[in-house]
Amino acid sequence: MTLRFQRLLLILLSLLFLLSAILLILFNSKKNIVFFYTPSELLENNVELNKTIRIGAFVQKGSFKKIADRTYEFNLSDKKNFIKVMYTGFLPDLFREEQGAVIEGILISKKLIKASTVYAKHDENYMPNSIKKSLELNEYWQRKY
Amino acid sequence: MVSIIGFLFLCLSIITNLFVVFANIINFFKLSFNKIIFISRFATIFILLSFLTLIFAYIISDFSNYNVFQNSHSSKPILYKISGAWGNHEGSMLMWITIMSIYSFIFSFVKKIDESLKFKTIFFQSILFILFSFYLVFVSNPFLANNVNVSDGLGLNPVLQDPALAIHPPALYLGYVGYSLIFSFAIAGIVEKKINNEWFRVLKNWSLFCWSMLTLGIGLGCYWAYYELGWGGWWFWDPVENVSLMPWIAGLALVHSLFISKGEQVLTKWIVFLSILCFSLSIFGTFLVRSGILTSVHSFASDPSRGLFILLIFFLITGFGLTIFLLKMPEDKKSIKLLLLNKTSSLIINNIIMIIACLTILLGTIYPIIIEVLTDTRISVGGPYFNSTVLPIMLPGFLLMSIAPSLSWQTNKLKNYKYYSLVLISLSVLIVFISIFTYLNPWLFIGLFLGSWIILASLIAIIFIEKKSFKLKFLKNINAYIAHIGVGILIIGITFSSLLKEENDFSLNVGEEISFANSIILFEEITVESKNNFQKLRGKFIIKKNDINFAQIEAGKNYYHVSKTITTEAGIYHDWFKDIYILLGGQENEKWSIKIYNNPLVSLIWIGIFIMVISGLLGVTKK
Amino acid sequence: MKRFIFFLPLIIFIIISIFLLIYLLQKNDPKNPPSALLNKEIPKFEVKNLFDDKEVITQENLKDNFILLNFFASWCAPCKVEHKMLFKIKNDLNNLLLVGINYKDKVNDAKKYLQNEGNPYSFVGLDRRGMVGLEFGVFGLPETFIINKEGFIIYKHLGPITEKIFNEEIKPLVQ
């Protein structure tokens, strides 16, 4: 093999890596990206059923119910609208009524989500900024007091 | 009073640095290089005094300082009072510039470097210092006075009351900030056109040191999340973690490129580019974290005006670096020997793979921002995306890594290839056998195979080195192989702990038993205890195997009065083969909800990281 | 072509910076200032008049008026700084009732303090052991709350009220 040919092979090999990386990224950005909504946005946009989504909002006062062992039901609300969440599992320490929460789950019907994860907040102010912004418009977000 | 002294020292340090910069541009005092370098050392002493003053203010709980008031409390143990000084935004930025200055201080004592090169490096380092100190003074001053008369402080975030965290930020910053010196040195090299063998040698040592520190910092962060935060895992592909991984990968590429060059002047452009990239990514990470732009489970003080300021710094430094790089592009003095499969070409391919991996992480991290700016919809890119892109991209790199040490520089031949193939075949047979008799999914198979192959290949390479001894000098010589063994151990640890992890939720009464992961766990009792600044709730668990009690662990929560927060204290039974990890949840109708994890081989992760850090540090001291 | 490759990092870097800048600026959209509505009802408390032991007020007395509730003490240096501002507030905003709570102080010292500095308050409560302060979650002095006619706390400020805070935050709330 000439030196030139070997170099050509090397360049082709690196291009191959680059190409496969791009393909991987493209493929996964379709599959593994989760959309993030507030309850109102969820109702406005017609989101497909059985799709994994995230919701950021507040746990509605008085909506938290224990259905069975480690199975809970509560409403996430942004004051205008709310959606019902069903969750089986371990609730994080900071999960309380009237506190912000972020959940990830599958949309079962228009107003019902089966959550797979309820996010543990590291502090009380944990909430995506853009979600915070939408909630502020509904005058729901309270500045740190 | 203390704050005023601290602020005064900070100002003195800025003035000294300004002097160093101006003395370089217009030298009206006609000072020699050595004199200016001598003066620049005072800047370090001043900033160090300033930082010590802040620590002192924390120790004596001087609540007339706003920063102390916000982040400390008089009833806190002394160790956490001290670590509180850098456990918050302002203090950590002060530490950032202090470390930056210490780097140039130590660098000013390095011998055998061309004087003008040394001088220019310190000059650029001073400019960087001034930029960051302006940031400190204008938007995050740790020496602000408190205009409220208070009897006690707001308390440090109890999550931060942990020994691992006392050293996690300093180690991480030693890595991040160290790249500022690499940046200055690289820029100084191309500006002064002094890229010679000495330049390569110095750059190699410093970049290896920074990389080792960054590894240590990230490792400690993982350790902290796993053992103290009770998150049940140690890596979550959270944006804050991603931004620390990007300079780490770029730094790794830099270390490897410098290894290809072996002190000869090849690949100069690429090396200078990587040096600029490492520091840019470090600032970029700081920007993303501090501006609050990212949604992260880690909480940091964030403020948009700070974000704009850091964005400006990021823009200036990276823009300047890349422009200088384009204008004063260095030329290689020698051409590299690039064959299909020699050491050089495999290292170059490895570099390309690392950069692609780095870009993939970058894209995944800022993708939500781009999408939101363009379409006003919000998305989140989580673990699955990174797992299914970054890992496959890294895979060929790992394969190369296993044979790379035995490749030759000059030819396409593989040294001692007979032994390698023998070991490879027997290893494959062994693992295939294991996978037939046990449950092994494809990823587990790949991970186990790769990890053990990397370890074995590195061991073979060590065995074939002729003069063996157990002296430190020999260990320094084989430090690259040792590092690769560390990576192999890490890969096995990661594969097993993430793929064979078992987790289960239970609802238990006190006194109840459950069986989990081949053992029986007895929930013995619940205790509540009052401590100095918190209240302790603990559940006592006894792990039994074959009717023998072999471990007893406590899981629970702490309630901190001052900040009214609860922290989860995971109960962990730890041995070389597995961790049993218990989290205590809430109580409902006499029953406690409990989450139990069985994480196999987690200890290998820490061992692997430890070996990587040690071998990196060994390399720094290598002649 | 080769030249282009070298420019690529700079181009990528500039694009990223632009995106970040837009994102940061979007977030600070002045049209959507963060709402400071705290909307909590004032806690239950009972406090004696500093000048008259027999007179007691509770949370009920604070309703039906805009109230500025100010915690102060004679030993608190920043309170003295704030004191002049309180007179200005009293003069500028007629519909606002100033209520002071003397926090962890000695009765005589407090009286002396108000004699020397003047008394802007319509009512001064005595909170010698800091129990009322505890209810309100008072952290340091001075600390100020604004309570609306329905008895909800609509604003809280820690530290002395400055001209700027008065003009920009308190005035718009009360008017």
C-alpha cells in the first residue's frame, strides 16, 4: 500500500465516523427528545396520545390522593387549566401541594398523564425558566419569599 | 470591617494586574521582564489574602458581610463554615480568580522557558484575571456589606454540608481554571512565534495536570451525588454535568495530541486549537451554569445580568483566541508519519472521535436553547439521547485504545501480535461462555468485553517492557498504560452498575422483612434524634443472608431548622462487589415507603477514576 | 476549502453566541416583570401598645386599610437610616397606615428612640420576646410588610427602604 492510499483510507474512515455520528444524532433527536409543556399549552396544542412528554406546573391544593399502595393521583395546575396525573412509585421529599413539580410521563387521554418520573427538586426554585415565564403570566409564580 | 479589608486586597490585586498589563504595552518605567514578573507575584499574594479574608469572615460568622449572612449560620460546624466560603456563587468566583492567579504564580517559577514567552503568558493571564475580576466586582461581589442588623445567618444549603463538597469545587476549578494557563501559554506561543520543544514539554505537563484535576473534580461530584444526595445514581446527563464533561473530553484530546507530538513539532495547529477550545468550553460551562439558562437539577444562584457578563467574557476570550489563531497560524516544522494503523494514525482517529463526541454533547446541551429561540417550543434532551449517541460514537475509540499501546510509531505492524491475538481469542471464548450460562444482554457483553480487553492489552504491553521494576520511575514510564487500565476498570464498573441495577419500592411496617437481591432485609426500627443544627430521622435496616446478619445500615432524612429543608441521607451497604442503597420515604398509615437499589460493582467506578487521576499526576512528574 | 475549515470553529462559536444572547435577552423581556404577589394572609398575632399597656391589637385590626408594617428596634443602626424615609412615606401616601413593631427591645430605650427620632407610626406594638416577629418570619431589622385591605401580605422588604424602593415598588402597589 502506498502512503497516499493509506492516508486516503484514514480520511475516509474519519468521514465515516462523522457521518455515523450525524446519523445517530438525527435518529435520536427524533426519538429521544421530550417536549415540555405547561398544562394550558398541552391543551392548546394537540399533542398525540401515548407520547412521552414533560409537564411543569404546580400541584393543585387538595388534589393529592392516595389510591393504592404507592400509587398516587394529583392535579398539576397553572391556575387556568389542570391535568390529572397518576403515578406509582417513590415521591421525592420536596413534593408537596402548592409546590412546583416537573413530571415526565405518557399522555393517556387529553387530560390524563401516567407519570413515570416525578422530578426531585434540588431546591424550591427549581423550574425551567421558560415554564416559569408562562406561569408568571398567569400570576402563579411566587418570587422567593 | 473584615469585608472592607478583603475588598481592599481584591482591588490591590486588580491594580497590580493592570500595572502588569500596561507595563507590557507601554513600558515607561523601563522595567525588565524579571521585574514585571516579580511584581505580578504580588497580585497573587493580594488575591490570596483577599480569599483568606473571606474565609476568615466565614469562620468568625461576620454577618455584616452580606455573603456570609446569606450562606452561613453560627451553629454550623467549623469545617462547613470554611467550605461555605466557596459553596456559593460569589465565593466560588473569588476562588476561581484566586486559582487563576495561583497558576500564573507557580508558572512564573518554571525554569527553562524562554523569557519573552513566560512574560507574554503572564501578560495574557493578567488580562484574563482582570476580565474575571471585573465580573466579580460588578455583578457578584462577595464583600458586599449587609445593611440589615441580623442575629444569625440564613444558613448554608444543607445539601452542601458534606466533606466531598468541601473539595469538589476546588478540584473542579483547579481543572477548569488551569485551562486558562494553557490558553495563555498557547496564545503566547503563537504570538511570540516560540513554539519549540520546550513549549511542547511545558504544555504537556500543565495540560496533564489540569486534566487530572478535572477528572478528580468530576469524580468527586459523582461520588457526592451518589452517596450524599441520595439520587440513587451518579451520572444523569444533566446539563451541568455535560458542561463539565466537554472540557474534560477536549482536554483528553489535548493530552493525547501532545503525546503524538512526543516533543516534536507536529500537529501544532491542532494542539493550539485544542488549547483554546479547552478554556472556551470551561467558560462556556460556567456561563451556562451561572446564567440560569439551563434547567438543571443542580441549583445555582443565577441571574440574567451575570449571564450577559459571562457571555461577554466568553465572547471576548474565545473570539480573541480564535482570531489570533487564524492570523498567526503556526506551521509544523516536521510532517507526521501517518500510516494506516500506526500509533500516530490511531491517536489521530481517537482525537477525531473525541471531538465528535464533544460536539454531540454540546449539541444535545444547547439544542433546547436553539429550538426555543427558533420555534418557541420547549424540549428537554435527557439521558436516553446521550446514551444512544455518545456511547456508540465513543465505542471505536475504546477499541483503538485497547491496541494502541502496542502499535508502532514507524510501521503498520503490531508488536507481539501473537500474544495479543491469543489473549483476545481466549477472552472472547470466555465471555461467550459466560454469556451462554448467564443472562447477558448485548451492551453488557460489549462493556465487559471492552473493559477486560483494555485491561489485558495494557497488562500485556507492560509485561513486554524490558526493564521492569517497582520503582517510581518505572511507574512514571508506564503511566499511560496504568491510565488505560483505569479506564477499563471504569468501563466494567459503569456497565455493570447501570445495566444490572435492581431497584424496587416497598411499603413496610417496622419489624417487617422483605427479600431483595438474594438477601433478606429487615426493617428494624425508626429513631428520631436532635442534633446541633438539624433533626435526624433514621430507619435501621438489617441485611441478612443465610440467616446471618451481615450488615446493618441506616437510611433517613435530616431536617434543617434554619433553612427549613430536608435532605435525604441514603443508607448504603458497600462492599467490593455491590452497594445496597436504601432510601427512606414518607410514612402513611404506619407504613413507611422505602426504595431499595442493588448497584453491583460501583466500587470499580471510583477505583477506575482514582487510577486515572493518579496516573495523570504520575505523568506530570515524568521527565 | 482548506481555509474554510480553519474558519469553521469561529463561525460555529459566533452562531452559538448569537443564540445564547437572543435567549438571554428574551428571558429579560421587560413586558413580563416577575409578579411579586405573595398573597398570603397575615398570621395571627396579638401585640400590646408601647405607650399603653392596656391597648392590644390583633390581625383583625389591620384589615380594611392599607398597612405598612415595619419591624424596628433602638439597637438597630440601619433602622435609624430608614426612619426619615418612613416620615416621607407617611406624608406622600395618605391612605397608608404605618404600624411599627418594636422588636426585641427595652421599653424605655424604644420610647427614647421615638422621642429623639420622631414617631412616624400610627401605632407602635411591643414585641419584647420576638414572638410576633417569629410569626411573620422576621429575619433581620428593619423589615417591612405591606398589607392590603383584605389582610393579605402583598409586599415584603428586608433591609432599609430606600428612595428607589419606595418609588419603584411600594408606591405603585398602594396607589
